[in-house]
Amino acid sequence: MELGFSKWVCAFLLCCWLIFSGAYSVEGLRGDSKVRGVNLGGWLVVEGWIKPSLFDGIPNGDMLDGTEVQFRSVTLQKYVCAENGGGSNVTVGRDVASSWETFKLWRVSESRFQLRTSKGQFISCDGEGCSVSATAEYPSTSETFFIERKNSRVHIKLESGAYLQATTGNQLSGDYPGMPGWDENAGTFEMTIVANNLHGDYQLANGYGHNEAKKVLKRHRNSFITFEDFKFLHRNGINTVRIPVGWWIASDPDPPAPFIGGTLVALDDAFSWAQAYDIKCIIDLHAAPGSQNGMEHSASRDGFVGWPTSPDYISQTLDVVDFLASRYATHPALLGIELLNEPSATTVPLDTLVSFYMRGYQIVRKYSPTAYVIICQRIGNADPLELYQANIGTHNLVVDLHFYSLFDTFFVNMSTADNIQFIYKSREAQLQALNSSNGPLVFIGEWVNEWNVTTGSQTDYQEFGKAQLEVYNAASFGWAYWTLKNDRQHWDFEWNIKNNYLQLGESPNKQSLNSLMLIGITCARFYLHHFL
């Protein structure tokens, strides 16, 4: 009987082990059953808000690519307007400025620019005496202008040397006589900078110019993330890093202008450092050619989204996936490849995205039968279930959701308690539904211990972080914090840990092992008491 009971105890413990450690297990991780990760954001893909000082040395730094500007004639007191938003004439006849009167800069040099309309055409003037139009689909010499500045006043000069002027007939023409002064004259305009929000790789490289940008980025890449950071992550129980990269990494060391080489060497270093500390790597394609969302972290030049409408861009993106998979598939530190970060629900059709994901999945599988293939939910008004209902892949497929209590008017004026309850009620319910669905694993690939609460105490932040960790720990693949380092303190994982604003506690797997040990001790006591 004792032998039989011993077998029963062993079987019982085995079942307990399966329950606690096998429910959601990520292949390749040691010490933890699921991903406990941190993003290395702002390192190999530039995001100016993470480290604004990267842009400090750019001349005319408020006139970067994508900057939105408006021009008003000082004599007519009317705005320059691309009629119908582009595709026809340019006039100077509007009292109030809106989208037709707003132009996006394409920076050619410190003082030379091209002006793109809201519909995508470029302002054009063929030479001295020309009438200005907005019909050019692609910019060249006729679409390039010198902008001379004195405070908010500007002159707009053609390559030929002639200046634009606002005529009494409310037209814009290239025939101002001579050189305008800065007084009230037809060749002078008031320039308003409406938005200067894009501070990504394109703006940095094109703003500094190749040689200076190369120096700036070399210093940044060599110092922002180092071997010591992986030591810190390992010491604090982090087992995975999600590393954003741009599409130009596949052309390293000489990527297309204006991008700067060097990211591939840095990524190789990250893999070596990760391997040394038994940390796994997720390569995240953060920026696709043409931009998948128009944001600075997709390296968009001016906010336009060209990726989904260009078969060439999509094919080029698949080539980048092939490059990354072939290079890192057999590396011991590779955990997975994320095919595309944050495609826009507004501009990227679901069928286009699913087709891309299916092809990307097959490319990764060509090189690895086990590497996780991660597909990101569309940002904006999109249901993550749309990806669960698509037949993208059958093995080690992961859907990445980004959970922020920011960027939406829904979170404005929420109290501390409201924010925490939202995590427990809404986020937890969503994760439970996705975990129980018969489909991919769930990954909270980005989240942060920050919110719209302006008066939060340290205790409030600790409770908010605790709520997120308790809920996100249930994600079947795990989570990754955004981001390791950031000039904004609460976004900075390292600062949160060192200042005790975020308390990670034990990993879910360690909690499970502790529970299993307690069960084992209880069973052993029962056995000793009743059968010995």
C-alpha cells in the first residue's frame, strides 16, 4: 500500500507541475515560463521624445522634415492656399487657415525646402515670372525653394534667384522685382509653424546631414544601451528584450539616404550581451519603408503612410524579414521576430496586413521551425480578434497588444482609482477572452507605468504598476515594458526600478514553483502522518 501511495503522490505532484508551469510555456526561456521583458526603444530607431537632446545641434531645427507651416502675405493679410488641398492653382486669398493652407516641409538643406500639400502634391514654379501651382506628384528643381528667415517673416526664393510675391489679384507668382526687404512688401510673408512633431531617424539624419548625423548616432548607439544594461536587466528578473529596428538595417553598413549605417553591428552586440546573461531577444521591425503609421517611430518623412498602397514597399519589407530571419534564426539568444510594429487601422487595410503577416510567417518558418512569429494589432479602432480569426500560422504565433492608459480622451480626467479599476475590469477581461480563444498566444508588447493622473503619489504609481503586473502576468506569452531608458522618468524602466515606483516581485513561474513546493510539503506531511 505504501508503494502504491508513493506512486499516487508522485503522480499528484506531476499533475501539479503541469498545472502550474505548463499552462502557458514559452519555448526557449529558462527560469521563467513566460516573457518578462523590456523594450530597448529609442536606440536603433530614433524617437526624439525619448532623448530630445539628439536634435539640439540641428540648424533651423524647427524646420525639419514633416514640419507643418502656413504663410500669410504681409500686404494682403491673406494666407497662401493650395486650392482643393492640391492638384490645381495656388492662391493668396484666405482669411483663415486650415488644411488647404497648411504645407509640410521636405527639407533639402538648412535653407532649401519643398512644400507638400495636404493631398500630397508639391508646390511648383517653373522659373522667373511663373504662376505657382500645386500639381507636381514628385519634387525636383522646380519644386525646391530657398526660405530666408527673420524672426517669423520669410522670403521664398526660386533656384533661379527670383522671389515669390503675392499679387493684388490674390495670386502667387515668381516675379518680385529685385530683393524684398523685411518691411511691408509683396515678397514678404509671415510664417507660422503649426506643428513640428516628427523627430525620428529621417528628421535627424536629414537635419544634420550625413556626416554630422553619423557622428551623433554613433555616440548615441555606443552609449545609450551597453553591456551593463543587460547586467541590470538580468539582476532584476528580466528574461527578454524587444529590440526595435528599422528597415534600413538590411542595407547596413550603407543604407539608402538619409539613413545612417551602424544599427546591424549594434544589434549583433545586443545578441551577444543577451546571450551572456541568458536573456532572449525579440527583433521588432518598428519602421517599414513608406511608413505603416505615419509616426516618427516608423521613420516617416512627413506623416504620410505609403506602405500599404505600395507592393514594392511590402515586398521590400518581406525582404527585410528574410534578412533578419536568415541572420539570427540559429542564434541561441533569438526568441522571436515581430513582423511589423503598430500598423495603422485607419490607413492599413486588414486584408493587406493579413496577407503580409502570412507571407512573413512563412519566411521565418523557412529558417526556423520554432522561433516565435509575432504579429502586432493595428493601432486605432481595431479589434485584436481580427487577427485571431485570420489563418496566419499554426505554430508559435503571437499577437502583440499595446496597452497604454494614455493617448485617448477616454483616459482624460480619470482618477487614480478609476485607472486601476480599468486595468482590473477591462484589460483583465480582454486578456482572459484572448487567452481562452483557440488561437495565437497573447503578448503585451508595450505598456508603461504612466497615466494622465497629474497628482499621483509614489504609492499611487506603485499601485498602478502592481495592477498592471498582476493583469499582464496572465498574458499567455508575457509582457515587455516600454522602455528601458527615457528622459521622461515614469517611462524609464530603470528609473522606476531604482526609485521603487515599479515593484516587479517574483516572476509568475517562481510563484508557481513556490506553490508547488508548498503542495509537495503538504503531501509529504500527509504521507508521513498516515502511512509511516
